[in-house]
Amino acid sequence: MRAPLFAILTALAIATLPAWPQAPPPASQAQRDLKLEKIEESTQPAKSVAIPRSYAVVVGVSHYNNLPDKLQLHFPERDAQSLYTILISPEGGNFKAENVHVLTGAKATLAGLRREIDTWLPSVAAPGDRVLIYFAGHGFLYQGQAYLAPVDFDAGRIAETGYPMRELGETIGSKIHAKWKILLTDACHSGAISPEDSQSLNSVLSGVGNSIFSLTASRDVEPSYESPDLEGGHGVFTYYVVKGLEGAADTSHDGIVTADELAEYVHTQVREYTGQRQNPTSERGSFDPAMLLSYVPSSASPAIPPKPQFGALVVESNLDGVEVFIDGVSVGVVSKSKPLNVPGLSPGGHTVKGVKMGYEPDGPRQETVHPGQQTTVSIKILIARRRGKATLDLLDKGLEDYRKGYEQNYRKAADLFEQAFQSDPTYSEAAFYLGLTYNALFDEEKAETWYKKAIEIDPDYLEAHANYAGMLLDIGGVDEAIRQLNVVLVRQPGHVEALTMLAQAERFKQIFGQSIETARKAIALAPRNAEPHLWLADSLRLSGKPADSIPEYGQYLKLSDFDSKFAGQVNYYVLGSLIGMGRRKRAAEQDIWKDLRSLAYFGICDANRTLSNYDLAIGFCQKSLSYDPQDPYAHYALGLAYLHVAVANNSVAELSPALRHFQQVVTLNPDLEEAGIARQNIANIEKALAQKN
């Protein structure tokens, strides 16, 4: 009996150890393994425009560990964030968010650059793909060799701490096998190196190899400049690169920004803005001029002839904190004392609108841009929005019902919020709470409509952007959620809720390193906020650090350990940072709280299972199921843990509970890949139990 049983149990153990995580489950099921619940709708354009699979490494270094104050920079990290945003936009680069690795601040080390550029890009890029590398920071020359300066660069040890341009050239030229290769470098900032060294460095930057589109910030003896006047502060080169990718460079008006168009646009605009002191360069003839850099279908209008020259608007305002929109796109925030310069606009009519929360907007109205000229536009925010007492009372009564939680109260709240909005169609707060309420009721279509309405009324309504992102995370729209969160974080980098949701979005995308960093930023800002600890724990566990994840799960459980009375009285959305969970099932705040505790206990269970602490794993998975008895993943992990104990003890006692939990997996979701393995285990367990009898 002993040998046959042991052989059967060993076979079971082999069958029950698939690579973890597994393939994504259907949308109706909870997500334990970080795969998306919903296959996102493609952001690819129509079939007539083919965009290859794309990968990018984006690097921005503002503050150097070992350089003096005079050589510190202001805006490279903002530049990197702006470029990342346009790259992942469907009206832009059309890169998948998980395929763009961003290195800023402490991440932008020499080791980090080599890991991402020298190792990751060659490992993922195929001959038909598109690859982009962007660097904003300092460049240096040493003994005739050019180096990019990572955050840990030491001017006394340039060869040891700089990233050699020769190495970059070899990697992008011969190790990365892609159809299209793009190198964008903004590395010769003012005051960093001598004019002679600048000339040599720019020469190297612009000549890294054939079949590569290399666009550099400046030429010859020129530095590259950064300016606080460009939408809150940017490098001049990167500002126009982003504007060009947004569609301004599309002089053919076919919706496609090619390498040739971007090079011409950036060269012209940077040269004009800096008074010919800075001239971006690219080697004509060394790249495919039709190389597709971005696809902006909204700019496509072949009947419009190319404009010969660009102009600028200078926007001034009577109030601080006014967000300016040109042709429906936010171009920055203007204050009373500091006008907003918006250069690089095509001649002709443009719509201009100024918005500020709590006030009626100024515009949209038509303003004319003249070629080669600056036109001043005065935004006047004059009329404070006033709500009638009846309208305000409706919102307050709705909030009373909303804060009680549970489905019946949400439906009452929704009715009151709709009445408030009908009485005042400019009431963005009523639209916002309708989005929030319908999201809690799992009517995502209505929730999306109302969130968008709130943002349409008040484009600077950061909480509407953040909560819309939370809803998108609930339904698997992770790429759009990231874009909404970027809107918030560009305006308010310390927005804890947005950072928390971004950590979760990066976790969904399996960008675990970025998720860990983002979650830690949120924790540093708000240590008593529970959710960042949960996403940090999940990303640690799923990136192969189960032992490190367990304390973070524990911290989440400690910080969210509200008694039932308190959880029933307090709106968990307010307490829990209004974040999307990606796995909610019921329209009740206390149920959301239970779902997350179930997820945390599951994480501890699975971490212990990975560490071969099977008895502990069993206890924590049972705890997880006490909060959510219908979770197939917890049943599956529990079945695995019982099987491992059976193998370790050569015992049949644990086979019956293992059988029950595997059967539950099949019953709850027969389409899971884990369900297929569970069926194999069920058959083998039944065989073992039959032999016992």
C-alpha cells in the first residue's frame, strides 16, 4: 500500500504545480494572479494603418546624487512622464503601457539602464517590432568618449559610472532586432559641459548607426535648454517632441506622424523658440523617413494643405489655477502673475477655453494664430457658479443615503443626485456622485457616462479623473485608467489615491517593479492608508518575493481591521481611497471590505504555500474563504496545500479535503485553467481513495 499511494500522490504533486500565475480567467471571476480579467479592446487603429508591436525605455534624471547644485536639472523627470503619456495614448504612440519601462529618480541608475536597454529590449524585440529609447539628463565627454549620466553618475569616475554612448550604439544598432528603432536624446543641458565637448557629444548622439531614427536635442557647440514657461516646465526639445507626437507635426494631415515630419517639426520649433540658439539634429538618409512614430486619427484631414509656419498663443488669466484647453486638449495651468506660453500652433483658428472648479468657464471661443507671431489671449473667470438651495439640498440628501452603503441606499442616492443634476446641468459634483453611485451598483455603463460628464463640465476635477480610473480598473480598462491617473499626477504628484490606483494598475499589467515603487510612494505619503500595502504585497509576491510580501499583507489587514459596526457606519470608499478593486461582486461597502480582506489572506496563504509552509497556508486560505467562500483561487490553493501535506506525510487523511476544494474550483468556474488541473487531481485522488478502501 505504501509505495503505490506515494507514487499516486507524487504524480498529483507534479500535476498541481503549474507556473504561477496562470492564464487570465474569464471576466466574471476574481483575479488572484494579476492577469487581466477583461481582454481590453484594442487601441490599434484601423487595418489600413499598421502599427507594429512596440517597446520603449524612457529615462529622465533631474537630481543627481553626486553632482553640485549648479548642475542639477529641473524638468527631465516631467519630460519623461509627458513622453510616457503620449507613447501609451491611442491618439499617439499606441504603445501598450506594460511595454514602456520608465526609469526616473532613484531607478535611473547605471545598472538600471543596462538592465532595461542592454538586456530587456534585446530579449523582447522581434524583427517586425518598433523600439524607442529616450533619455533626458546630462551627457559628458571623457577622453574622447561620450557618456550619458545616470542618477548615480560620479564626475570623478566618468568611465566607471557613465553609460557609454558606444555601448548604446552597439545595443540599438546590432543587438536589438526591430523593424524601426528610435533614439531621442536630450543630454547636453546648459552648463553641463564645455562647448567643445558638447560638439563632440552631439556628433556621437546623432550618428549611432544606420536604419535608426536618432533625434538629438542640439548640435555643434550648443547646449539644450529647459524652460519653466512651457506648461509648467519642460525641456524645450522634449516639449516639442511631445507636441509633435500629439499631432502638431502631422503636416500631411493623414493622421500619421512620421520620423521625417517629427524631425522637421522639432527642428523648426526648437530653433524658433530658442532664437536659433538650439538646433535639434537628425541624420537625413540614415532612417526610413516614413517610419511611423504616432497615429493621431483626429488630426487626419487630407484636404487641408500643409501650413508653412507656426505661431504661438500667450494666455493670461485674472485668477490663479486656471486650466487652459486649446482645441479640447489641456495645455497647462495659468496664474495671474505668470502667463502660459503655448507655441508650435498651426496658423488659423483654434478654440480656447479656461476652466476653474467652482466657476463658469471662459469659452470655448475662437482665437486666431498668425504664422511667426505671438498672440495674447486673456482668460477672464468672472462668474462663480451658484446653486439653488433646493439643488444643494438634493445633493446633501443623496450623500446621506450614499454614506449608509448597501444597494437600497445607493438607489435612493442615485435618484436624488439625478434630480440635483436635472435642476442644474452644470453641477459637476452631482454628475461625479452619480458616477460613484452607479459604480457601486455595478452599472459601469452609467457610471462611465456620469464620470465623463463631470470631467466635461470641470476638466480639472481631479477626483472625477481618479474615480473614473478606479471604475476602469474594476472592469479591466487598465490602459485608460493609467492615462486618467497620469492626468491627476501631473497636476498633483502627491495625490495618494491616484498613486494607490496606479500601483494597482501596474500590478494588473505585471509591471511589478513599478508597482512596488509606486505603492511605496503612496505609503510614504500616507502610512496609515491600508490599500497601498495590499498592492505592494501582491506585487512582491508575484515578482518572486513571497517572504517580503507577508508583512505587507499583515500591515494591510492591521490597518483595515474595522469592527463590523464601524465598517457598517463608515463609507468604505471614503475610508478606502475610492479605488477600484478589480474583483468586486456586490453593491455593498462592507462586502468590498470583505473582498479585500479575502484577497489579503489569500496572498498570505499563497506566499506560505510557495515557501512550503503548507500548514500555515491551509489556515490562511481557510481564513480567506471565510470572507469570500466563492473564490475558486483560494479553493485551488487550499487543495494544493492539502496535497503537499499528504505527500510529505504519505497520508490519505488530507485527500478528502483536497478533493472537496478541487471540486469547488470546477463548480465555481469550470473554464479556469486551474479547473483543468483540478479535474486531473480529482481523478487521481478518487483513484487513491479507492485503493485505500
